[in-house]
Amino acid sequence: MEPLLPTTKHRRGRRTPRQERALANPGPALLSRESLAEVMAGDRPIVLDIGFGTGETVVAMAQDDPDTLIVGVDMHTPGIGDLLATVDELDLANVRVVEADVRLILDVIPPGRLTGVRTFFPDPWPKKRHHRRRLVTSDLAHALADRTRVTGFWHLATDWAEYADQMDEVVGGCARWVGGRITRPAARPVTRYERRGMAAGRESTDLLFERIAG
Ligand SMILES: C[S@@+](CC[C@H](N)C(=O)[O-])C[C@H]1O[C@@H](n2cnc3c(N)ncnc32)[C@H](O)[C@@H]1O
């Protein structure tokens, strides 16, 4: 299945045989734009995981909450292969995978449809001149508030202290999200990415916001 964005060489990256096998035979977990719209039209609770990497968190949270459909969206093809392979190996019925830039599929998500959103360790773009490439912006906060039901959540994490400040500022700056920094919840697994940050001496910050009426 073609990704929803033209795929660049960089995003394609090198793939392992396991990833190749899963990408060649993705099964029903991999959604097209049309099948994503069909999933959105159903009535199952949906949590969107933006930028799932290799999918470790998606898998853990899907196992913890079998009644909720976890829709993971990422644009890095090898990671898509990893998650599809794990979904198949563990026979996970409540995971769906979308290969896209999340900003290009927001229009497929109806108002108030999401129960929650997770954005763990988005690319930090630490250099000041690259900050405009960061995913968590005021525009995204408003767009996700439109698509998340009242009482729904947005859980974010980063190991870049100054990006945590930005998250607090832009998400907290949207009147329909209330919350901020929290103690790390035990249910959030340590991913390979987070472990690398810890080894480099970086501390993780979790932020949790609730969607309020407005
Ligand atoms: C640093 S990794 C973190 C992966 C994972 N969430 C974790 O905690 O280990 C960031 C991921 O976000 C993805 N990503 C970056 N921008 C994105 C976008 N606009 N839409 C969807 N995924 C994106 C990248 O491809 C990458 O897999």
C-alpha cells in the first residue's frame, strides 16, 4: 500500500528482513486514507498515537486496554514494518497503523472523535533555527482539541527540557486543554529511544492535558 505522502529515501531508511516481510504483507492493520475514514465512522473508542517509532508504546497500551482501538501514525517506513510485524506476531486486534505525516490525515478525523492522543518523544529539533520543524505547536494543539471529545486526554513526553516548556506553553495556551506536567505514569513503557536519552543523562518529562468544554 502506498503511504499517504510521497516517501523520501530518508524516511524509507534501511529495513530488516522482518520489517520487509511485514511491509510486503501488512494485513488489515495497515490503513489507507479510505479505511481510516471507515474506522473513524465506527463507534469504538480511539486513541491516536502520533510518531510511534517502533511501536513499543502502542503495543503495551493496546494490551492494557483491549476495548480501545489504538491508531498509530508515523512516516518512518522501517518503524511501520516493526509495528506491523509485532501486531501480527501477537495477534493484536486493536491496533491500526497509518503511514503518514499526522498533519495530513487530521481532516479524516471527525470533531470530538478521539478519546485521547499520545505524543511521546517527538523529534526534539534542538537547534534554535530548527524549532519551527517541531511537531507540537499551537496549530496542532487547536486541531487536536477539535478532534478530541470533552474529558479526553493528550499525554505528551519529551526528554528535551526546553521542548517540555514549549509543550506546556502551546498546549496550555489553548483554552480547551487544561493540565501540565505530571509524574511519569508507570503504564508508559521505556522505549529504546527514551533509554538512549537516559544513557546520555537526559531526564524525561510527562505532560497530561484534559480536553474541557469550550
Ligand atoms: C524520536 S521518535 C519517538 C518514537 C516513540 N514515540 C518513542 O517514544 O520511542 C519520533 C517519531 O515521530 C515520527 N514523526 C515525526 N514527525 C511526524 C509527523 N509529522 N507525523 C507522524 N510521525 C512523525 C518520526 O518518524 C519518529 O518515528
